[in-house]
Amino acid sequence: MGQNELTNTLKVQRAIRDITQEELAAAVGVTRKTINTIENGIYTPSTALALKLARFFEVSVEEIFQLAG
């Protein structure tokens, strides 16, 4: 079975709420670079960070992160 790639809608979620990467980073306790690398699919967040992001946006984790393929 092949490895699935994680995709995300983090940038879309931010745009809907009109917040910057820096504002989101401060709200969940990470750096702006971390948010940027997650949005660009370079970094896969920990379960704890994924849950913090979902809680911040008041959506389920699955509404932000999906397995592609």
C-alpha cells in the first residue's frame, strides 16, 4: 500500500477569517514559518497542533487535513 500525502485547507480557512499566518501562529503557539510550511505541504503537524488548529477555526480536523490518494 502506497504512502498517502496529507493535504490541507489551512490557507482557505485563514482567508475565510481574514487572518495572517502570523496571527494564526500566535493563536496556536507556533511560528509563522511553521504555519507556512504546513500550508505548503512541507511539514505535517503533530496531532496536538492539528487539534489546536481545528479548535481555533471551530471545525473538525478533517475539514482542514485530508489524505490525498
